[in-house]
Amino acid sequence: MASLGWRFDHSYARLPEAMFARVAPARARDPRVVVFNHTLASTLGLDASAVDLQSLAASLSGNALPEGALPLAQAYAGHQFGHFAMLGDGRALLVGEHLCPDGSRVDIHFKGSGPTPFSRRGDGRAALGPMLREYLISEAMHGLGIPTTRSLAVVATGEAVFRESLLDGAVLTRVARSHLRVGTFEYASARNEPELLDALVRYAIDRHYPDCAAAERPALALLNQVIDRQASLVVHWLRVGFIHGVMNTDNMSICGETIDYGPCAFLERYDPAVAFSSIDQGKRYAFGNQPSIAQWNLARLAEALLPAIDADADQALALAEEAVNRFAELYRSRQVDMMRAKLGLAGDSSDDEALITDFLGWMRERDADYTNSFSMLSAGRIAAGKLESDSSLAAWHQRWQARLQAGGEPLDAVTSRMRATNPVYIPRNHQVEAALAAATGPAGDLQPLERLLDVLKRPYLERPGLEAYTQPAQDAGRGYQTFCGT
């Protein structure tokens, strides 16, 4: 069987065995490639040209693991909606770490590959629809320039899984810089084995933040690096209206990538209180709550790292608290800079935050579409038909124009900054649902999914003929729900 050209290593498997369980993927009855990401494969240095579809399906379903693979389920814990639980990969396997042509290392991860010791009575399987959702949204996030795991393939298993009804099963192949999570450190800490935590800290530093090794307190330096990455990541999410939906600590990667696209969604009408996840009844993970939840999660990471930060418990706590408290100012500063870019503002003015707040307030009052409002502003079209009929917007628009003139930049520099920050196209929820319904329906029609993926490869470039992809749902998303897929 021809090979894609994997170059596997297994550094995670060299951690103490408490951190994982060796598991073989369950056999798929009749695997079939549904989608394969040729662009990503090329980036990874893989060559699918000589691999027939049957062999590719066997390899990416787990039926015929590629040479050098060493599948294992990773152990971790997590605070799920604020409640601590010992967890682990219940339906996923780390197949190996692929060494890319540029020298980087990425995890190759199966999702939906069968039960593991961490399955907690689950079947370990995944349904086709949620796996295609993760493929679509993760690739859209990549197109938007947001750090994210990516998707190499979705393979249908030829078997049904039961999720309130019978659904087609599938395995997703996910690519990530790693699957080290806040919950990974919580797990090591909860076992109360200092040598295990120390080994994990050394591993994380060596893999992601090697400069931290020379710090006076490497674990504290690691914490500060993760805080920095998370502050930037959440600002990116808010820039494009992304709602993760399930920001449990086991879904927060320490390398600053967006991970786990279960009940995620995108904001349409602007409302910070919007939460679409069916399991988030209290709106814990609503759009506007994401910064504070990120800080809460980082506090859990800090708690887990305390013994590694300093042998003196009081000193460790003081240092960790100082680090976590730094998140709020990091986030606020970057969020203001991000919003300045969305509005095309150069430099720093004391009135900027009021200008930002007032525009967001106008959108909220008018149920305005978040993406389209900024996109039209970038294109100079927001005034069309609105300023004469909306005195509030007219007054704000006048203030905004005055601020742009005070910045002293040419108009083309302003619009260039705005267009690089404000997407024209996002994965609108109703369009995602329509594409997934077609792909998982009796006809297995992948064309809507493929068209949407193509549009989202270049989300900042407005193109004629794609107007339908800028249209909000008729009800502006009211009543829309997402589901975790488990």
C-alpha cells in the first residue's frame, strides 16, 4: 500500500505512562473518504497522489494504521461548566507526532475512532455531521487567520451511531501543534505526584516554549506564555464574532490554538449575551463572557502549577495570582487595539474607547449584523440609506470621520487596515447547517459544503456573485441551537 509519507515521532509517549493509555482504534466496517484536505496535506509534506481512495480510507479510519503510528489515548482532567472531573480521550487517539518539512511537529489525532479506557460508558464513536462541522469551522478559522487546529480528512465508517437517532459514523483526522490542555496539567496535579507534574512542565516547555527553560522559575514563565497566547486568541474570537460554546478547561490548548468545535457558532446580530449551545443553559460561555472565562480557566492552570512554580506555597500563590491578574490588562489593551483596527483608527486617542463602545451599542440597539456592519464600514457603504433615517448613527459617523481625519492617514491606508481585519464572509450558522444537511442527507451532496469551504478560504476579499454568503439568517439567529455531538 502506498504511503502518504508520514514521519512519525512519539515524544508524548515518552512521558510517564500515567499520562496515557495505549489503545488500538476500533475497526470501521466500510470506510470511505468523504473529504480530504489536499492543501493541508501538501503543507505537512504529505503526498496523496499515489494513494488510492480505498487505502486512504483504511489508513485514516484506523483499519490500516500507517507505518510508525503508535496510537494512544491521552489522560487529562477538566472543569466542565465549572465542575471538576477526571477525563481523557474517550473517543479520540493520538496516532503520532508528524515531523513537517519546516521542522515543526504536529499531532495527528483521530476523533471518533472507538472506545478507550476513558470513554466512561460511551461508544467512542462520532457522527458524520459533527465531524464535518469541525472540518468546516476549523478550516474557516484558519482562513480567518486565527490560530486553530486543522482538519486533514473525514472518513465515513459505514456504521451507524446512536445520538437520539441513528446517524452515519465517521472519523476525523485532526492536526494540532499539540493536544496539551489546561486540563492536562489539572490531571497531573490531581494525582498529587510532583514528579509527574514536573515531567509535564518540562515537556510542555521543551515542545512549545523552550525559552522558558532558562527562566528563574520555568513553570511561572510557562504560565505567563500561556496567558499571553490566550489573551490574543480570545481577542481574535471577538474580532470575527466566534462563540466557542464549551470553554471547559479540557478544551483550552496551552499553545494558543482554538480546539474542539462542538457547539460553536458565529454571532450575527450583535449581542454579548448570545449563547447557542444547547447544554449552556446558564449562558456561562456566551459571546461576551469568553474573556472572563479564559481568565477563570487560566486561574485553574495556575493552581495546577503551584507546586512547580515555587517550593514555598505562599510565594507560589502570590506569583501565580500576579500572573493571572495580568490577563485582564493584556486582554483589554489588545481588544481596544483590535477594535481600533476594525474601525480603521491610527494611533491612540482618549476618545477611542467611547467611539468603539458607542458603535457596538448602536449595533445592539438596532439588532445590526456584527460582520456586515464592520464590512460595510470598511467598504464605505454603511452610510447608504442609513444616515438620513438614523440620527444616532449619523452622529456617530460624524465623530468617526473626524477621528479618521485627526489620524492623518491616507484613505487607502485606513481601508486597507479595516479590510484586513473585518471579514466579508464568515461561516454563517444557517449556511453551515444547510451544507451539513446536504452532505449527511440521503444523496450525500457535498457541493454546498465544498462551495462554502471555497468561499471561506479568502474571507477578507469581497467577490461578485457571493452575495448570498453575506446574508444573515432571516430570524437573525434567534432560536438557533448547537449541540456537542457526543
